[in-house]
Amino acid sequence: MNQKIGQYQLLAPIASGGMAEVWFAQHMGVAGFARDVVVKRMHQRLSHDDDYVRMFLDEARLTATLQHPNIAQVIDLGRADDSWFIAMEFVDGPDLGRAVSQVIRQGKQVPVDLSSWVIARAASGLHYAHTKVDPMSGASLGLIHRDVSHANVLLSRHGDVKVIDFGIAQANQRHSVTQTGVVKGKPGYLSPEQIHGQPLSPRVDVFALGVVLWELLTGQVLFRQTEHLASMERTLDFVPPPPSSIRAEVSPDIDSIVLAALEKDPNQRIADAAQLSRLLDDCIRSQPHANRQAVSRWVRQQTSAIWPPKELRHVLMQRSQSLGDQIPGLVDAGQMSAEKSLSRRLPTEPRAGERTRRGGAGAVKRLYSSSSDVVTEPSGRPANRKWQNTASKDNLDRTLKPIVGRTETLRKLTSALAGDNRMLSLTGEAGVGKSRLAAAFALAAAPRFAAYGGSWRCALTSCENSEDICRVVASTLGLQLGDVTTAERSAESIAQALAGRGATFLWLDDAGKQRQSVADLVSKWLRASAKLWIVATSRRPLELRGECVVQVPPLSLVGDGDSDAAALLKVKIAEGGGNPDTLLSEKVRANHLLHDTAGLPMAIELAAARIVRDGKIETPDSIEQDPNPPLTTALQEAWNQLVHWEQSSLVHACMFSAGFDRESLGAVLQLRGFDDQFAAADEAIDNLSRCSLFTRMPGQDNRFAVHDNIRSWVVQHHLQAQALRQELDARHRGWAVELAERCDLALRGHNGHAARDKLTLEMDNLLAVYRRAVGIDDLVCLRLSVALGHYLLERGPLGLIDSMLNQALGANQDRSDALIARALTVQAEVKTRCGAPKQGLDAAQRALDISRALDDDYAQAVAWLRIGECHRRMDANSDAMRAAIHARELADTLEDITLETGAIHLFGCLYFDLNEKVPARRCFEASQAGAQRIGDHHLAARAQANLGCILADMGELDEAEQCFIAALDHEHLLGNRRGAALCTCYLALVAQERRDYERADRLFVQATRWLKEVGDQFRRAYVVGFQSWSLLEQGQWEQADELLSLTVAFFLDKGDRKLRVMHLAFHALCLMQMALADEADESLDIAEQELEESDDPTAHSVAKLMRLCCFGDQDPRVANAEAEALAPRPPQNKPRPSLAASSAEVRFALRLVERWGV
């Protein structure tokens, strides 16, 4: 029975030790939020033992400060039922000791390069722990693990390596203290200095890693003995032989590293864990097993018998059988995307009107790319927010407010990062906002680097020389320079560290003061690491080879120096008794004042000038030393002197300082609870007009009274703003349309990921613009719905884009131009995916008519492709072939490779439908090559998946599997969970053919989860149907009956005839096994009624085979031959190949009845 502790539901025990027990659990949050975790709960008998409690709490506190990809993260610490517990990241895999033991039992060895890569990753995590500093004092934590062994290194099935159990770690800030003379750690992994009770250094962990690596390479025990004392004596006396003396394939380089790590004298040992990691990486670079994907494959293949443990396996199976949710939701009308399946079990893609295919078997060597999780979600689902939280791998400030008016500059930065540029410089005048812009850019880029070296801001403001710069960078990256004293050696140490960190983003803030020093260091670091990206903020470029310079211009101001803001500034200075000409020319010139504040509200700018004028900043040294000073100090001082409502009023009044457009106004206001941004501005302006902020009140410090000039100025500008409201709305709509159309053009290209990221960030704004434009600007609605069509087809609910297009086309029904033709082709694709190919055909035909009238060959070709796809999904293959020929002819005329590739892919699908495997294979190979050439990941994914289906059906299983994995990689690059779910389904079917039902079920569950998230009910039912077939093969009749009942009901309502017949026939077999002959007979009766209007030979054969075997008492092979003979011939009088040899569904049905009987 499930237990609950705090917010955690304990689901299955994983392990138990002398101090605590470990459970697999779920964190239950609000609104259905759930996250898989591990809960480590202290035994109640120890909960009143102060020493054990201190050790337990120390472990939680210490590990919580360690945020590194190779250290298991602590999520929570709590107490419930008089017992302490720690919630930790769930690592889906066994510890290294259990994994290696399993391999040895099978008479195998761990690959040398894989062993080295795993230890290198563990060393990377330990080095991070060794060099961790207190964020407040900057002092080293002095953390040493002291208990490194096989058992404390976890391997996840996704290729992650995680160090765990800092329970006895030594640290300066630890509350519990090891008693003198007490040796802590596992015998056999203790260093000589631990045994002698000498002072410890991080090198004790290096020694333990050396022991673990020696044992991994040799498959033998090094120091461990039956008695602890004997183990210690062997550690002190025994000289380890090189691993190559036991295993010849170990290289001399690996030998030397292992023996150097095992030196008895710590001074002769490898200096630190970072050096160990770097040396190992240098030896195994480019080796086939030295990567995350190889570890994932190895763990899945070699440890499936021991992981998950029995109790956890039961929990996961329960999830599998329940599909993670209630299936009746499948029949929600309006949420369907009805897509019939092809005529193979491994389908090109499920869709209405297609034949269902099941392909051959293939070993799942690798489930999919490292950025995804098929089975569980150990760290929670990816959040759908503008800035992904990568706090564990950066030091960026996430309190940054939205950037105003910098859309174009951010676009340039994003484009530069997406290209080959690894050195970017943001240049511009002081105070123009370079640092704030770099901060926003760094946050946007952080997810790209989160799994590798991270994103880091290095503040160089106080640096006076190269040594200072190296010190700041090393401290930011958590590197210890040790005894290194010269700048050259420091720079070299940093370069070596960067070379081993993977993809890393460095932001060098305020690099201009030591521009030449920064340039020299950056040049060296970029040469050392090919995976380092650097952004520097400086007034001038660093002038490096290959440097990409992005100029940050000042925000435009209305009237510039002659603006009302500048004139009013002069008036207020004069009223205060100062000379505006002298003050402005010598200290704060009005133009620079307004420009350098990077878009801050004018009233704050005026307040800053007042602070300077009134002498609140006694000696403006920065102004005297720098001819173009940033006014940050003055602005901050001015802001601090305002009370809350005054600050609010100033922020709302920003719309008058620089003529902001509507999106900038919305970004700055950050309103809460206002339906209309202008309504909020009205309120703020009213406050401002009643309480001026610019004239000192008599007898009071830093307070200001009402002034008539300010009131009249505000009222005047308020009226102007109201008059310009429609203009601002139109400008905002123009911005939205331009952004959407620009991203749509780039969406399928080589830099499509940048366009997708931009649309993801701005989607809420774009949809809001669409909603505001309805009934006001029909053309904007149409352009937005067309521009967002492909993005929403991949990521959004199909119902959303369908309703947008219907609404926009209805409002523009009198138009007949190229935009309408394009909208109709997008609508045709949407309708087809939503299970309405007839409506899609009507839309595509109308698009073709308009394109012909406009004499637009390109639009005609696109329309023909849509027409062909619609005919194909309606099983009108001859009409589809004619459409594909028309599209190919136009593509040849236009010499357009994109259209040609699409036409070739359509030919491949049609040949596949006709069971012409060889020409289908050639077409898919050609379309895949074309898609790669033009950078179209969407088409490349479809071609790879379809090619995989062909290869699986032809028995080329390894090649098919690689195609599915490649398709999955493309889908992940697209962020397309629909496509990723289908590829996961293909891999599940491969696992099922291999009789690896447990893995298959987990993959089916993951696929259904993704399809639920995107609201694709038809594909979800399709995957559930395949899962039910897996249960049939396992003989789990009741579970199969439950799923088949639901899918049959769904397909009777929404599916095509063939899908209905197939599921009814298989359900009949399930019912017969449950001794429900009447229900089975009824199911077959319904199937045979459906067949009266179908000429599909596969459906006929499967239904007839089940009828003959279930109620005719015939031998399955004889029944199959008779069923084949009775099946209708295909159209066009083509010779029908042997169904027993060509139809995967028939083969599967035959296998079931032969295996289970009836």
C-alpha cells in the first residue's frame, strides 16, 4: 500500500541501509503537478540519536549546495511522522557496482573507453564538490567525499553518471565531526592517508576513483578482503599491477593514469579530480563508447534484468497498463486529430484512410537522443515558460525585467549565436544598456548550455590587469588556480579547464576597461576550446579575428535633443537656481542624459539630474574621469528617494519619455489586474498630475510638491497619447505580423531552431494580437494564422490553428489572392491531420484554382502536393499519383529542390501503400537526402521514419532502428512531440518484436503521454491500440481487453474502416481466450459487416483468419491460406504478393493464434 510522507507519495522501496531506507516516490503538487523523486527516510529508531541526525542533516545541507550534472541533486529536506527525510533527484538506473556485477555474471567485460568515460564524469562532479566555495564569504567549503566506491556512482538509462551519498563527507561547515581515530569509508577504497589517520585532501577521492577504475577495467577486486583489517593492510603493502597485464586491450596511456591515481604518496598522485577527468578524456576522445549515448545503450542492454527492481518494476507496469491517465478521454469530440494508419505495423505515420502496418523486429540499441526521457521524468516535465530554469548551471540573474525596444538587436545576437560565431561583442556608448541586453541574451541562450558547461557572467568592472581577469573567471567557473601566480599560467589553467567542460557560455561584462588584456585572454581560450562561446560588453570591439560586433544604439527619443523632455529638464534646472547651459554642457548634457539611461522613464532621468544638481552625490568622480559617464549611480539614488506610489507612477509614465510603441509599453508596465494597459496608464497619469515630483517642498528633505507646469504638461501628453491609441495598436499588430512571418520563413531551414525558440517566447503575445485584431483588422488575422500554421501544426493543439484559419478565411472570403491560396494550403494540411481529408481536399482544390488564376507555379505545386496527400489519405492512390506527377513537373520547371523533395516523398508514400518496397525505399532515401540538404528537419524526420518502416519490413532491422533514432533526433530538434511520440512508438514495436515487453510498454506509455500533452487523441488511440497488441502477445488478456474495448469504441466513432476491422478481429481473439465466445462472435460479426464496404486484402485476411481459427477449428496455417484466397484482389489488377509473407498484421495474427491457440 502506498505511503505518504509530507508532499511525497512513497510508491516502491528501492534499498535499505543501516541509517535510512530509500523509496521511489512522487512529489504531488497543485493542479495535477507530479514529479518522480527518490525519498531517503531515516529509520525511526535513529530519529532521536543526535549524532545520526546531525550526519543526516549535514548530508542534505551539503549536497543541496552542489548543483552539478554529475551529482544527484537534493530537492527537499523535511520531517514527518517523527522521522527526517531527504527528497532527491530520481536517477533511473542502477549503481555502478550492480551493473558491473551483472555484466561479469554474463561472462562479459565493461568496454575500456566506457569505463574511462564514466570515471571521468564522476571525477568532474567530485572536482566541483572539492572546489565549491561559500557564496557569502568566498571561503572554500573544504568538501571531500571520503566514501567513493562503485555503490556511490549511479548510471542512468539515459547515459547520466551521478555521484551520490555525501553522508560522511568532510567539510569545514559540517556540524557533525568525525571522532579522532575513527576511519570512515569502505575498506578497499580507503587511501593510505585515511588508514593512517593523516590530514585529508581531495586526493583521497582521486585514489578511490583509481581503485574503481582499476576494478572496472580488469573485472577483479583490487584491495578488498574478507576482513577490514586485511583490506587496509593490502592497501598499504600491495603494489597494483597495470590493468593491461590482466586485460591486454587497455592502452599504455590508461595504464599510466590508473597507476598515477593509485600512488601511495598523495604528493605523487594525480593532483586533483579535474586533472584525472581531463587525462581520461584526452585518452578516449572520439572512441565509440566514450559518450552519453553509448552509456545509455550499455545500461539498457546489460542491466535490464536487475533494473528496475521488482517493486519499482511493478509500479512502472501499473503506470504502463493505465496509460498514465484515463483512456475514455480519447473520445472527446473536437479534440481529435484523426489520422489513419498505413498498411504496415510500423507506420509511416497514422492517419485516416490508411492501411495499418506492422514491421519486422529490430534491437533497440539506443532509445533516443540524450536530451529526452522515454520512460520517466526524473527531474520533472520541461516547464513551458519564457526562460527555462537552468539555475544549476549558471549564475545569471533571473529577476531581470523585460527589455524595452531591443527586438532587432536581440535578433541579431540570436542569429549570430545560431551561426558559426563564437565571439560576440556588444558595443555602444556608456549607459546605453549593453549589460542589460547581454543579460537577457544570456538567459535566452542558457538552455542550450545547461546540460554541458553552463552559462556564466564574469564581472570585470574592478579588474586592473590580466591576473585580476583570470581570478574573476576562475572564481566564477569554480576553478582553483592553486599555487599558480602568473597571469600566463592562470590563463593556461583556465584554458585547460574550459576544454574539458563541453559547450560553455561566458559573458565578460564591462570588458572595455582592460580591452587589450581581455582580447589576449579570449583569443587563447577560444583556441583551447572549440565549444566555448563568449559575449563581451565594451564600448569598442576587442578587434579579434572572427569577432562578430553588434552595435547597441541608444533608444530613439521624440525630437531628440529638442524634445519636450529635454526642454523641461532645462526649465526645472533653471527654476532650481542652477544654470542649465553650464550644468548640461559640463556635467550631464541633456542628450546624453536621456540616451544613456537606455529607455528609463523620463521622470527618473529628471530626478537623476536633480540629484547631481543638488549635490546629493558630492563628487561625481565618474563624470570628471569619463567624458561619457553612465548615470547608474545617480539614477539609483534618485529612485531610492521615491516612495512606492511615486515609483509606480514613474514606471507607468514611461510611455511619454521616448514615444514607446505598444509592446514596449506593455513590457515596462508589467501590469497585474488591468484588462487595458491604457486604463492603467490613465490611473498613473492622474497620480502624476496631482503630485509633481520635481519641486522641493519647503522645510522637507527629498519630498516634492504640486507644480502647475507639470500638471499641464502631463494633461497635454495624455490627450496626445489617447489620440494616438489606434496608431499604437496598428504599430503593435505590424510588429507581430512581421515577427511571425519572418520566423515562418526560417522555420524549416538550417536555423529553424532559432525561429522556433523565438515563436515559443512570443507565442502568448502573438495570440493576444490575433485576438485583439479579430473584427478590427481581418488581414492581420489572416496573415498571423498563415504564419503560425506550421509552428502550431508541430507544437500547438490542432484545434487552435484550425479555428484560427476558419475564422480568418471566413472574414476574408471575398479575397482571392496569393495569401488566400497559401492559407488554403495550410488549412488543407490541418484538415487532413484532423481526420477530415475530404475537407482538406476541397481547400487544396480551391487553392489550386486561385493559383492558376494568378499564374503562380510555385503555389500550384504546393497545392498539388496537398491534393495528393488528401487523395492518399482517402485511399484514392491513382488520383494521388497524378497529383504527385503534376507537383514534380512544376518543381522541375521551377528548379526548386524543396518542392522536388516533397514530391519525391509523396511518391515514396504511395509506393509504400502499394507494397512496392524497392521504389519506395529509393524515394525515401532521395527525399531524406534532399531534406538534409535544404535543412528541413520536418521532412527529414518523416523520410527517416518511413525509410525505417521499409527497412524493418524488409528485415534490415539494425538499419531500420538507426533510421527511427535519426527521425527522433530530428523531431527533438523541431520540438515536435507528435512526431517524437510516433518514433517512440516505432521503437516500442521493435522492442515488442524482440519480446522485450517491459521496455515496449514503457515506450508506449511515453508516447501516449506526449500525445496527451499536445491533445492528439487519434494518434494516442492508435498507440494505445499497439500497446494492447503487445499485451495480447504476453497473454495479459484482461488488460488487453480493457484497452481494446476503449480503442474499438474510439475507432468505431472516429477511425477508418481498416482500423476498426483490425481491432475488432484482435479483440475477438482476446475474448475467446477469456472464454467469452458470444462476445467474440459478435465482435467478428461487426468486423465482417464493416468489410462489406472495404476491399482491403489485409483487413479481410485478418478477420477471416480469426473467424476460421476461433469458430472453424482449423489449423492456423490452413486457415491463413484460405483467408488469403478469399481476400479481394487489389485495384488495377496488380498481382497480389503472398499476404503471409508481405503483411505484417497477418504475420502477427498468425503468430498469436499459433502461440496461444483458441
